[in-house]
Amino acid sequence: MTQTASLPAPAPAAGHRPSAVRRALRALTILACLPYVSLKVAWVAGSEIGIPAGSVLLEHRQMMAIVNAVSVVADVLVVVLALLLTQSWGRRFPAWLLALPMWTATGLLAPIMTGYPAQLAVALLTGDRKAAASGEPFLDDWVFGVVYGGFILQGLALGTLFALYARDRWGHLWQGRLGGLSARTSGPGARALAVAGAVVALVPATLHLLWATGSTAGLSARLIAERDSDDYVLEAQRLGFLAVAVALTLLLVLRRPARLRVRTTLALAWTASGAAGCWGAYLSLVALLPDADPSKQVPGLVQLSYAGDMITGFLLAACVALFLRRRSAGA
């Protein structure tokens, strides 16, 4: 996303203060971080609140302390972003230094905001309970509600703040409809990135489709035994984000259909590429963590799906960044 560095940064007005709405959104963002940060700090300090006896989390205390500390820092960065988006000094930040963490935050939060409610709805309709074939507890049920509820609030508040900030600073870059875009905004480089992303996406999309429709190809015996409605929802969601990312990025560079708004196309391509790329990268990293139990190792095809998501998301995000850079130069 570093290619957006040339976007203009208008000077803030003297004595600029955020509106009451933006101050309220900033406060909501910060408050929404507290449940997650509080739990993580407690776990780093050695507390077992929300962790039942026998949980796998208690088997690797040192590793979990490191992971929890890193996740605390990540959520603190959300607070920094909320401040940056509502203070006058935030207008002086280089575009890429803001766009990269916001793209990452969007990509990590969007699947939670859509996936968790979908999982709850499916469980309610089907009466499906979490599979417990392994007999190993993980976290108390209330932890998921508290943490994911906080993430959903973070996404709504931070996303609205960023939309308001981006409208004020760069709104001129996504005015109009696709048919009115200059051919320069979607030159050979952008088209090559979009096509490459679409080709790479075929592999993870095929795997997600198979697993979402009940296939067990490439899954370990442990994963097969533990499958429940949540897994089907997640696979369908990953397939959906891949499809949206590829389709909307291709529409952006092809500048068709002509009547489609640039704003809508760009927002969906931004969000979906972030969801695919960032969650693919996160899950790839988790899959590489060592585990002495061979039954808990992530199968090769599952790792391939994670890597495919990551590469697809990054390629399409680079295409979006190139579009914005050229659009800015044209403006």
C-alpha cells in the first residue's frame, strides 16, 4: 500500500477541533478496546480468567504470553488510529503510513463483524453445538461474546471515523462513475496485478468452496471430527471475500460497468482484499507455530488455502494502491 504516498495532505485549519460526532466515535473506539486489552493483560500477568481447566492455552504459557503481549500492542494501535483520525496533526501524516494500518485493521475486523453474527444466527437456526470430539476445552463461552462484541464496536466506530477522514482528505479521488475514469488509472500494471490476483485466487477459492459444501478433502482426522456449523460459515465467508475482492478489483481496472460508482467499487475492493490478505497472513503465521502433537499440525492443503488468500489479498491491494496513486496524479 506504500504506493499511495503521493496522495495530497491538505493543511489542517488553525484551531481545528473534531466535531461532537467524531469525538463520540473516538470515545466508543477506545472503550471498545478495553475488554480485549484487559483480558490479554490479565493473561500475560498469569491470570486464568475465562480459561477453563485443561485448556490447550495453559499448555504453552510462554508462547501465549508473547502472543498476548503482541495482540495488546495491536489493539493499542487502534487507539492511536482513533486519535490520528480526529486530531489536526492527523492530517499531516503521510498517506501510506495511515493507509497501511487502516487497510490491515479493516481486513482483520470485517470478517469478525460479518462472521460472528452469521455464526450465531446459523447456530440459533440449526441448534448446532460446538463440536467437542477432542475433549479439550479452549475458552469460556462468555469470552467470545465480550471480545467479538468489542471488535464489532471497534470496526463500526473506527470504520466510520476513517470514512469521514478519507472523505475530507481524499474524497475527490473516488468521485464519479467507472465510465468516467481515465484509461491511465488502469494501465497495464494495474491490469496485470488484478489478473494475477484472480489467477492465484482460483486455488484457495476452490478449496473454500469444497470445504463449505461438506467435502473433507485435505483435512486431518482431527479437523474432520471437530467440524461444526461455525467452520462451514467461515469457509463460505472466506470464499465470499475472495470473490468480492477479485470481482470488484477487476471492475475497477476494466472501468466497467460504466454506471457503477467509483466510491462503491473502491470501498468493496479495499475491504475484501484486506479481509483475504490479512486473515490469510494471520492464519499462515499461526499454522507455522510449532506443536509437538502431530494431530494438531495444520494440513498442507489448509496451509495452501491460507497462503493463497494472503497472496491474492496483497496483489489486489497493490492494484488498489496503484489505482489511487494514478488517480491522485491525474487530479
